Amino acid sequence: MVYKITYAVTRQIADHAQNDYPNEVCGLLVGCGNHIQKAIPITNTSPTPQTAYVLHAGEQLNTLLEIDDDNLDWIGVYHSHPTSPPIASQTDIALATDPSLVHVIISLQHTKPQLKAWRIDAHQAEPIDLIFDTE
């Protein structure tokens, strides 16, 4: 499946990653069907935030309840790789628990942030096509 993401959401994710550099950032991706319309930042509670992320459980639960109240879909999660490519790491793959979620990774390794999407299932990551939408 191909997913659409707005430029505004892409910019929001990039700004979040750049503002918290050198730590990894994370959040939820929300929208309708295959159209990612919002990125909702969640606090990274990892004890080693420079190299890992853990979504704050309470914030995640509250956000999921709000998403449900708004009749939106939880499409996926995003996180940053401050110094490495936007490729799902072995840790990312091992910790993924829901194969229906899209995993968007933004890399700050180069001057211009790079964004890639992944479907993680059965301990492997497959790239997903993203269409950048102006809506």
C-alpha cells in the first residue's frame, strides 16, 4: 500500500527532530486510511535517548483516546535517527509489535533531513512508498 503524507506533517517531524537533536524523537502518525494528516509528538522516555526511543506510555494512551474520539486512524509511529540513515535498525525491527503500523524514520545524518517509511513484520522491514501531498 502507498501512503500519502502532507508536506506540513513532514516539516513538523523534521522540526521536532532538529529541535531535540542529538536525542531521538518519537510520535504517532494519525489520519484517515492511508493518508497521514497529523504527527503527534510523544515524549521519548528512553534512558539512552541519543540512540533509542521509548514512547511515553501515558502520553501514548491519552493520544490514542483522543484519536479515537476524533474518529481518526492510528496509522503509525515516527522517530528520528540523529546520526544514521533512515533505515530501520535491528533494534527498531526487534521492538516493533504491530505489523499494521507504518514506521516513519527521519534521518538528520545529512544537511537536508531524509524521511523513509517501513512496514515491519516477522522481524523484517520492507520499505513503503510515500507520496508527498500538499493538502
